[in-house]
Amino acid sequence: MAKQAAQVEGVYERVPGSGIWHARYRQDGKLVRKSFGRNRAAAISYVEKARTLKRSGEGWVPSTAKASPKTKAEMEVSTSIVTISELCDDLLRHIQSKPQVYKDQRNPPFRINLIRKHFGHRPASSVKPFEIMDWLESLGKAPATLNRYKAVFSALYRLGKQRDKVHVNPVRDVSQHPVNNGVIRYLKPEEEIRLRAVLQRAVDECGPQNDRRKKRLLHRIYELDIALGTGMRKGEQYGLRWRDIDFNQRIIVLRDTKNKSSRTVPMIDDVVRAFEELKKLSLERKDRAADRPNSAPDDVVFGIGDNKKWWEAALKDAKIQSFRWHDLRHTFCSRLAQAGVSLKVIQEAAGHKTIGMSARYAHMDHTTLHNAMSVLNRP
């Protein structure tokens, strides 16, 4: 009778007697399992190496079976030849292969290529946190923008770790830049009057011979109406398709929002009217070039995909400073708060993940605040 092999902790047959061996250990609270076929010796070696490295701390033990435990010497050899440029390539392919997940296909690739330009030739394991910090400061960007660059830089290493190409992430030791949101910027009534006057004047001055241009100028007014009347994020608004507009129930269905969930937005009269007029215009998005056709769906609502040029020009003509398109969303929330609408309703209307985000607008409700403070008046 053949002698039965001694049991080794973490090495087992899922089906007793099958001769198919598996190994398992626990790392970072996760149970890591890996199959070795009939190679029991390899399974034993795998488990014992992981157990030794966990006990000694002289190496790296992965929390996924896609990677293998490595000693410090093995880590230095495996990562010394992986450059930042290679990590950039991996992340760029990853982002471009998932357009439904990474809807912004312009800014992250731009930031990746800027990182490549400065660090691309460097082995990924050689980059130090202080070098990343110094580089971010050298960009001269706003704190929120620097945090976005930091997030992309960290994503390079995070994906590299998942693919067993690197085992450290120096970006984790780089501090976030404090962002001072300051006073919420919203469109004042007198500013809106000037802005609408600029947009309407452009329509009035457009001659009857240029029908397409007149349609595009009207289009701008309806874009503004919808932004102010719904509080949608810019990406939500310009990603709308006609199938998302329900005129009967007077709602907009946002299928994939920033919070990774769907929500509905009620349509007030002004918004319904703006959508009806947009539909009459029947504008389509232009091809960027003969060899670069527009990739927008056929039923996309807005005839443009980016309003940056006309928006900045209109603001300049209306003498409105320090104002972004996103501030129209702040205006939407602020006007609800000023009308005494509850924070819970504002949260639902704006699609805020938490009511704490809506609480930023609480100070806008001057009427309720004044009424509450009136109890302090002397008799």
C-alpha cells in the first residue's frame, strides 16, 4: 500500500483523490486560492514561500492569485526594467478599452502623456514621492487640478500592481492638495439678464441667409435653459439621447451618472419648452475631419458635444467673471435653497450622493434664516 503524503497546511485537493492540487493562504483579509494541477510540490512551495515572507516581512505577498509571492531580490529584478512609459501604455489602453466606464476620454490621456513626457524613461521602482511632489508643484495648476494629476499618477501604479509589474506605489505617500471651495459661485439675476441679452442679440443680428448659424445660436439659449432648469452635470446634459426624454411623464432619465447609478430629473415648463425647440432644430454633430467621423449616437439631443468656445465668449461679452458652466448647477441648487426648499429635496433634485453635499447651500435660504433669527428681537 502506497504511503499517504503528509498533509501541508494550505495545500489540498478540492475533490479528494482527484490528484488536482490547490494552495491557499490569507492576505490583507482576503483568501487567496491558486490551482497547480497535479504539481503538488509547486503548491507546497507557493504556500511556504508566502508564509515565510509574511512572517519575515522580507518580500511581497500578493492578495490575488494573479501574482506570485516575491522576495526583495526578486522584486528588484522584476521591477527594475519596468518604466513609467510602460505603465502609461497599460493605463491608456485600459481607459480607451472601457469608454462606458471612463467617459472622459480626453483629460486622463492628456495627463498620462504629460506624466510620460517627464518620467517616461524612468524605471517605475526608482521614482520617489518627493519627485512626484516637486513635479506637481512645477505645473502651476490649481489644487483641485493637481489632485487630478496625482490620481492619474497613482492609477498608473495601481494598475501596474494588479498586473504584477510593480510592487510599490510612491504616489500614496504624496499628500492631497487642500482645496478651498470658498463661496459658492452662482449666476446672479442681473448677470443672467446680461448673458441672455448677449445670446439673443447674436440671434437677432444673424441674417436670414444663414439659417444653420441661426439655429446654432438658438441652440445656445436652449442649452442654458436646460442647465438652469435641471441642475444636470455637464457630462450628463451633453450625453443625453432623445430616448432619455419622456415628454409624457415630463422626466429625464439619466442612465449612468457620476455616482454610478441611474436617476430621473423632473422637467419644469421652461425645460420642456427648450427640449421641444431643440427637437425642431434637428441639428447634428459635425465630423471633426473627413477621416475622423463623429462617434456620437444618431439620437443625441444636443447638436454640439462641447460648449467651451461659445460659452467663454458669451461670458466675456456679458462681463461675467470667474464663472464656469458647472456653476450653473450651483445656481440651480442655490435658487432652490433661496426659495426655502428643503435640503432633502435639493439632494434628490441634484442627485447628490449625500445630504451633506446639499448642505453647502443651506446658507442660501435667507428667508428661513431671517425668520428663525427674528425670535432674538427684543419685545
